[in-house]
Amino acid sequence: MSEIALDLRHLSKVYANGKVALEDVSLQVPAGTFYALLGPNGAGKSTLINMLADIVRPGGGTARLFGHDMFRERAWCKRHMGVVPQEVAFDPFFNPREVLKITSGMFGCKPDMAWIDELLDRLELREQERKTTRQLSGGMRRRLLVAQALVHKPPLVILDEPTAGVDVELRRRLWDFMRELNAAGTTILLTTHYLEEAEELCEHVTIIDRGRVGTDRPMRELMREVAGRYLWLSYGEGFVLTDADKEALAAFQPRSNGRGVCLTLRHAQGGFHEAYEAAVARFGPPQDAGVRQEDLEDVFIRLTRKDNLS
Amino acid sequence: MRPVNPRGAWTLFVRETHRFMKVKMQTIVAPALTAVLYLLIFRYAMGARSVPGLDVDYFSFLIPGLIMMAMLQNAFANTSSSIIVGKVMNVHIYLLMAPLSAIETVAAFLAAAMMRALVVAGVLLLVLAPFSDLGFAHWELIMFYGVCGSILMGGLGLIGGMWAKKFDDMALVNNFIIMPLTFLSGVFYSVTQLPPLWQTVNHFNPFFYLIDGFRYGFIGVGDTDPYMALWVVGGSTLICMLVCWYLWHIGWKVKE
């Protein structure tokens, strides 16, 4: 198989109502990686995934899965790809075991009962296997979607926010399972709003915003070169950052959490004194202050700010 | 996309068949009860009268029509409800994501619709036959019209389901198109009993040929020549299948 699992070139999509969902999106997902596709709501992530899954008609551009044209060799590509959709979808007539057997058959595979048993165990659906999907909780239904995406053992799995509504403990066990699959060679493309999970799991990250690729680089490189430190200054509840404040402190990319202000410190030079003095000059002495290392969430917020688009 | 996934098509067929069997009270028993009620009501309303112009007792005339009407309505309901429930519950994405060609998908849906229609027909025959000494004058016509009618209505259900955005849209199609066409197709009357204008109108109702041909298969008399109507019904079924294939192929109303 090709070393590139997913090779997307110049993908675009304009909906019938004129909304541009994707604009010249290109990315390459190496085989065997755990790959993050991030972006704010409405960025175009789900459109991209739905286009690959054949739920949305393709616009322009090309997409290849392990070297096969996804828009021309649909059947081959669908057999080699599993997708966990963002929206919970469940067939009210069947129980989880039946759903997995049906999904397996529809993907052209003879149901592998040992694998179905393992999926039910690993995704903690064994006790519910004979209940109809109508009787499952939201979290259980979402885990069933994950099982459906894996039941035909695809070499590429696309997870579109698979852990929304799943409790912390189960989430951790789900990720352990995904790590095992990834270690065994499955390529995983993940979209999530839990950015600490993406940071922990993924080797590569692409951030798309308003239909365009903003950042595309290895996670470590992004965190090393883009993630800096920031100075936080607390001014108590009700703190408001006005447009004038933002303009005055623009060099430090200020943002507020409602109790104070965070100022980005320039990566190489540090810039602690400049930032601190600028804040004190603007707001007065803070109640408390400190310096923190940015995580992926901070970087994400900074990179997808409305005034930060190229 | 060429047909490459027979197991997938078979699984979809089995899924659709299981779906209606899981709610058999609603899909099998209820139509049988409705047919018995029609029969009882019309027995008392019509007494022992014969159908004018056909020289056949009303009971023997009515039973095949009721069976065919139930087959048509159930075939339509099977595909239309599956598609609209799928769209509303978002499950239709699994149909779209599966490596199934349009031919395989449509074939599986239509086969399941036909299966439901045949099961309903079988149950109705068992329930209604004791009320009459119904014969099988032309079994080949019974099979032809039964199968074509089921496929045609399954196909219309598929198209209706794809078109509908919500259950209300589906109810609109069912109540304002399908129900009137089936009720006004000669199930309860011979068209020779109608005024000339309405006789002509009836001949433009495709369901009329289905009911009349199917009935001819049982009692050996009818309002039209069932061998001529074979072409009308066969052609309509073929066109309907092609339209279903094309609409599914392009993702009409199911893909954005």
C-alpha cells in the first residue's frame, strides 16, 4: 500500500446556497499516523469528512486513499475506510450486535463474530448488546458508531468528534483502544474539540478555518515553534477587554477569560517586562500574575482568531 | 460504480426484511384485519349481488382487489418509511457510506418491498380465502401483476422517501396521491359501473391495470385485456426501476 494513506489536493466545495465550505484544501496523511484535523465550528471539517465518506457530493480537487481515486473508485475506498460521523445516527429497529453484523455485511464482509465480540467488549457495550439502540444512552450510541466504523477492519479510520458526550473514564479507555489500533498500523484521522486529547494522541496537525488550511505541521514542531509562553494577569471577576485595549496591546495578542488578560510572550526574546509594563500601564497593578506555557488549545485559539487570518 | 458487493446488497435486503418483520403487528397483522373489515362491511352492504357486466359474485371480485391493494400499499410503505426514517434519524448515511452501487441499493430495497407485499398477500389469502371459493384461473398473471405491482410501488416509495424531508411530506404523498389512486382503481367496483367520463379517467390510473390484471388472474374476467395491460405494467415497472436507479445514483435529495 501507498505510504500516504490520504492524499487530498485542492479540494473545494460550494453548497447549493452559495456557502463556500472548502477552498483549495490540500493535506497528506501518512499511513500509520494519528493525525489531527482541527478547526472551529463551521470551519469545514465535517464537510471534508462527509465528502470523503460520499455523504456530500464532491466539489473540485482530487482525493486518493492509499493511491486509489476516492471519487472514481468509491467502492474500493469505502471498504478501506471507516467513518465515525459527528451526528449520532442509530437504527431504532436493531440492537448493537445486529447493527454491527449488518454494517459488516453492508461493507461486503462476512461478519467476524470474534471481532464483533471484541468491539462490544472494548467499547463497553457488551451489557447492552441485546437492547435496541433506542434504549442506549447518548454515550453508548456514540460508542456504537465507533464500533460500526471499525467492524470491517479498515486501514483508515476517520473519527469526527467521537468522544462528545462520552465520560472521562470511558474516553480514556477509548483512546487506549485507538492507540492500540494505531500501533497495529491503522491510520487515524481525528477531529475533536478536546484539544488536549489531540495534543496527546496525534503526531501531526492540520488546522482549517473557514474552509482553508491555516496550519499543517507535525504536532511537536507546532508546539516547539508556535506555542510560546504567555503572561496572565488577574484583575478579578467582570474584567472586560475592550477593542481599544486590544488595539493598544496588539503586539501581545491579548485575550481575556473574564477575570483578567493573557498576553503572548514573543517566543525567542521572552518579552516578559514589556508585556507586564504594557498591561500595568493599561489596567493598573494586577491582583495576581504568572507565566505559563501555551498548550494546543492556546495555539489553536491564537491561530484561529478572526483577526489572524491570512 | 459497477455492482461489486452482492453480500452488501443481500445484507441490505435482509435488514429491510427484518425491519418490517420486527413490527409485524403493524406491517402484517393490521393490513389483514383491515381487509377482513372491508370484506365484512361490503358483504352486508352488497349482499349476494353479482358485479354488473362481469357475471361474478361480488365476494370473489372483491378479494383479489383487496389483496392487491394491500400489496401495493405495503410495498410503498416499506421503502418510503425506511428512507424517511433513515433521513430523519440520520441513519441513511450508513447507506451512503457503504460500498453499495445504486443498482445494488435499489435492487435490495425493491426486493424487500416485494417480500413484504408477498408476505402480506399470503396472509390475506389465508385469512380471506375461507370466505369465498376463489380460484386461480391464471397463476402467471397473478405472479406477474403481483411482482410488478410490488416493484412499482416499492420504487414509488423509494422516490417519495428520497423527496420527503419530514414525515409530514411522506404523509402528503401517501394520503393525497397513493391512497386516492389505489381506492379509485377499481378495487371495490367494476369500471363498467361508472359514467363514461370516469371510465376514461380510470384508464389513466396505472393502479387500475394492476388491480384488474391481478384480479383477472384469480377469477378469469376483468375490465381490460390483461395480456395487453402487461405491456403497460411491465413498461411502467421498468421505467420506475430506471428512475430509482438514476435518482439514487446521483444522490437526489439525499446528498448535499
